[in-house]
Amino acid sequence: MSNNMTQDNGIANGPMETLTVLTTGVGFLGAIVGSAALVWNQIVAWLLAQRLLVSADADPLWELPAAGGAGLDLMRLAIVAGVALIVITAVFTSAARVVTRRRRAGDLA
């Protein structure tokens, strides 16, 4: 048995390197979160310009977070709900087909 206290975990070879990796990761996470706010504001502005969102003056039924009161009215909310329902149905139908195909092939019990 070796008296060497360092372990090779594939990323860092010692406690100081582990601390460096963690500190760098926290720094990158802060940069990503800060950039996400800027990108979110640009996305909201684009959606408002395209009239996919209604402004706060129109009194939306569902307000988006950090959008300055902009959100969806009843018509747009119904469209989003319908699209979400179609996507969810397609995902579950596809998954059911895969399970059925694998059962027929004998891969699943």
C-alpha cells in the first residue's frame, strides 16, 4: 500500500487541483447565468416585436418571469397549450412504439 495521499480522479490529481477545478467551475457558472439574463431579455424583445407575446399594457393572462410584465393572452396561451399537447402526445406515442417493437423482437420481457 502506498503512502501517497493524492488520488487520480481523471480531472485533478490532488487537493489543490480539485480546488482549482471547482473554483473555475463556479466562475464559469456565474458567467453563464449572467449571460442567460442578457439573452433572455433579447429573446423577450424579439418575441414582442414578432407579436408572439403581448406587452404588459395588454394585461396578459400568463406573465413570463423577468419579462417586464409581458406574457401570453388567452389565444396565445391556448395555442401554446395545443402545441405542448401535440408534442407530449408525439413523444409518448413514439415511446410506446419503441416498447412494442422491442417486445415483439424479444428484447423486453
